[in-house]
Amino acid sequence: MDFQLTEEQLAVQAAARDFAQSELWAGVIERDEHQKFPAEQIKKMGELGFLGMMVSPEYGGGGMDTVSYVLAMEEISKVDASCSVIMSVNNSLVCWGLEKYGTEEQKQKYLTRLTTGEIIGAFALSEPEAGSDATSQQTTAEDKGDYYLLNGTKNWITNGTTASVYLVVAQTNPELKHRGINVLIVEKGMEGFQTGPKENKLGIRGSDTCSLLFNDVKVPKANRIGEDGFGFKFAMQVLAGGRIGIAAQALGIASGSYELALKYSKERKAFGVPISQHQAIQFKLADMATNIDAARLLCLQAAADKDAHRDYAKSGAMAKLFASKTAMDASVEAVQIHGGYGFVKEYHVERLMRDAKITQIYEGTSEIQKIVISREILK
Ligand code: CAA
């Protein structure tokens, strides 16, 4: 097995690292504190090709592989997990699905602008009563001939207020259960569509999350993705890929925490020596480094599976399950190594610890990943 990255993959990794250090690091504490959406930073990410990395150049994308995407996600997430969740949703849940299943007209109209960051996208599956239990969609898309009449509420939508295009999951034929679900492309500004107030979150505070409210929104039939009733499969497929992106985000939070803790442990002295010379700290660093390497291997395995067109539902879920726990553990330990300094904002690790938690919740909780993994094992 070849564990070497290609020159192109290394170049993407270096570009993402440079961008994160030079453009994201300086303002990240302020954006977190004031829940400020990173509009300028996202615009630059679009210009640099980070928002449509895996899309074909024909539609303005980077034509890159999933391994490169994972490497870039890790580097951006080390510094600013708010930017990386915006990047992840746009790449995995919106652009990837549109390229794979959208019509040529949909790709020309939406994808070409989503890949460059001219506009950003959102994916709307969760509802007040349908989170993990995703088949229980209460939002309805009633078939009215040449349009669907969309009614309902979506919750916890990343890029909720800032997106221009939303892929909305809704029930058309309740008697068919999940086989009666469709995904519709909804544009901001369509009559009857409103966004709710921005949520005040524990972490990833720079990204905007809100509810979406649909009241008799007329969505043209041309905006449906795939055949009638394909919506749930579409959602499951984009989420399976999205989990690789969130696994890489969690990996970045873990490795960012570790790098800060390692640096601090060499600088901070206690009992006459740098704290890195105390075994209590060495054991923590050893555990962090080992788990981070294991998480990275799982992320790259899942990405390699996707690139080789192998099934990646299980490897992606495993990567997300393990990397998100690693993010949580490593960021808690990074705070512990920093002692009191870890508890204040200037040292960054308290933010990484708060950001880590969501990686165990969104795009399927850790418990959902275990359901996906065990079903694959047992089938
Ligand atoms: N690819 C294609 N099809 C798939 C699939 C996949 N990876 N996984 C499931 N399916 C299909 C199944 O084959 C089945 O189709 P058929 O009946 O036609 O064979 C259909 O989907 C239903 O599957 P299940 O019977 O397994 O469905 P279930 O109700 O038991 O639920 C679940 C499965 C894994 C729990 C699923 O509901 C799930 O993933 N829930 C979590 C949802 C989630 O991740 N929400 C996050 C919201 S998005 C988000 O967080 C984005 C953000 O803002 C960052």
C-alpha cells in the first residue's frame, strides 16, 4: 500500500496551510466572539478554488480528488472550523450532489457560481422533529403539475442566512415513505421563503446557522434533483461523502489543538524545566499524536475509497466517528496542558474545544455513525 501523497496533493495541502495561517489566523478569535460570518475569507477561499474542489473544471471546479479535499479541510480546520464547515457543506453536500445528479441546466445555472464562491449553498434536511430520524420528513412538496408547493420548517441549517441556493428535502408522497421524498433547489428570494434568526452557538460561531421557513413556496419542477422520489437516496449519498469532510474537519481541530499544546509545552516552564519534560505531559502528547495519526489514516482511507469508486459509507462513518472523538479528546487535553492559559481566549485551544463538540453531532451523531457501520458489517 502506498502511503505517499502525490506532488499535487502536497501542493494543495501547502496552499491550504498557507492560506489558513496568513488569512484566517489573525481574526479568528474576534469572529468567534462576535459570531461574525467570515465573508471576506470565504470570498478568497472561492477565488483560490477551495469551495468547489472536487467539481470538474467544466463547471468552474478544481477537478481534484477527495484525498486533496481532506488535506485542505484538515489545514483550514486547524485554524478556523467555522470557515471549514462552510467549505464542507458547499463542497460535499451541495456541489458534489449537484454535479452528480443535477441536470445540465441546473449545473449551468447554479454549480458554476457555487464552485467559485460567487454564491454559497446550503443543505436542508433536519427539521424540528426529524434529525437523526431523517425519513420522518414533515416538510411537504405537493405536486401541482409544473411546480411543487413547499411548506414546512427546517432546523440547524449551516449557511442558513448567507446562502443563495438551498437543497431542500421534502415529502411529496407520504404513503411511499422515504421513497416519496424529493430534493428541490430553492433560491433565496422565492416568495414565501424566510430564514429565522441566527442561532447563538457553543462553537463554530463564525458560521451562520438558522431555521428556514417555507410557506406556500412555488418551486418549479425543473428544480427537482433526480427522478421523482429520489430525494432520500440523494440525501444519504451526499451525507456519506459529507461525513468524510466533517471527519477531516474534526481531524484538523485535533491536530490544531495538538500543535498548539506541543509548542506551549516546550515554552512553558514548571519545576525548573519546560513542561514537555514532565512525563505527565509526555503521556498526553503521545496519546494525542497516536490518535491523530489513526484518525488521519481513517480519513485518507475513506477519501481513497471514494476516489477509487469503492463503497465509502462504512469507511466514512468510521472516520467521522473516530476523528470526532479524537477532536474532543485532543482539544480537552490541549486546554489541560495550557492550564489556566487554556481557559482564556487568546490561546485558541478553548475555541477548538468548543468547536470540536459539533463534529460529534452534525452530519449524523456518533450514534448514527455506529448504526451505519454496524449495518454495513452485518449486511
Ligand atoms: N447511499 C444510498 N442510499 C442509501 C444510503 C447511502 N449511503 N444509506 C441509506 N440509503 C437508502 C437505503 O438503501 C434505503 O433505500 P431503500 O429502502 O430503497 O432500499 C433508504 O435509504 C432508507 O435507508 P434505511 O432504511 O437505512 O433508513 P433509516 O430510516 O433506517 O435511517 C439512517 C438510516 C442512517 C439512520 C439515516 O436516517 C441517517 O443517516 N440519519 C442521520 C441524518 C443526518 O446525518 N442528519 C444530518 C443533517 S445534515 C447536516 O448536519 C449538515 C450540516 O449542517 C453541517
